Amino acid sequence: MESEKMLQVLIEQTRKNSNHAEQLKNYDLATLTWKDHPDSWNILECLEHLNLYGAFYLPQIEHKIKTATSHGEPEFTSSFLGDYFAKSMLPKEKMVKMKTFKSKNPIRTQLDKKVIDQFLLQQLQLLDLLNQSRNVSLNAVKITTTLSFLTLKLGDTFRFLINHNVRHLHQVDGVLAKMEMTRR
């Protein structure tokens, strides 16, 4: 796929994710921390999960872009695993629950609206990194994943990270829908 087109799609999706999170600021803390089950995540826990992933990936991406010696190229070719991981994050009608790493699981953490602000800051950083990545190879730059034995191409890492955000913002919508149903 064309590198520039892919980056434009990812930039647009990141802007949508930011706008979605911005709307969450309108809810009170009771809504943001509501759960339908003690073992499910509330809205703030969904966002904190994303913040934990952002804290892992964004500094690494920034460092790799700054130290890259490769140059941007017109075409990005996703790897088999990179494409699989990126697509597996997208919401589907019957979403498969995935177990998260303990270090990335915010369940039962005391959280407040600062979680939303942190997510929005990370989205701004992500937009900046997407723009900076035009100057480096999305194919040659490699990012270590949370599965420390696995690296992904920078382009696949962006796709995975942004699709992961989409997935959990979709989960946020599900929490809001369930809450609305219980209030009827």
C-alpha cells in the first residue's frame, strides 16, 4: 500500500479517536466509573489501558524515528504477523475477548478524568510521530512489541496501536450502551 495514503488514514483515525475521547469529558465521574460487572472495565479503565500501551510504544517509536538512518519510501508492505496483529485489533460484531498483560490491566485502579487528558496528550504525540515518520522507512524501522521477543515494522506498529485504540473506544461505547439499558 502507498505509505502516504496509509499515514493519512492513520492520522484521520487518530483524530477521530481524539474527538471520541474529548466527548467523554462531558460525563461525570459516576458515569465514567460505572461497570455492569465487577470484573469488567469501566470507561476510565479502558482509557487507562490505552495509556499504558501508549506509554510503552510512543517513547520507543519516537526514539526509533529520531535515530533512524533509513529514508521514507513510497510503498509500505505489511508483514504477515504485523497485518494479523493490526487486523485482530479491529472491532467485530462478535469480538473475541483477549487477555491483557497484568502490567497493562488497570482494573480496580482509582482513576479520575486526568486519564482522558493523558489519552488526548498521547494522541497528539501519536499524530506528531505519524507526521515525522514520513521521513523514515515504515518498513525498515523495527519496534519491539510488548511480547519482547517480537518486533514489528514501524508501519505495522502504528496500525496495531491505532486499531487497538479503536477497539477499546468501541468498548467504551458498549459500556455506555449497557449503562443506558440498565437505567431504563
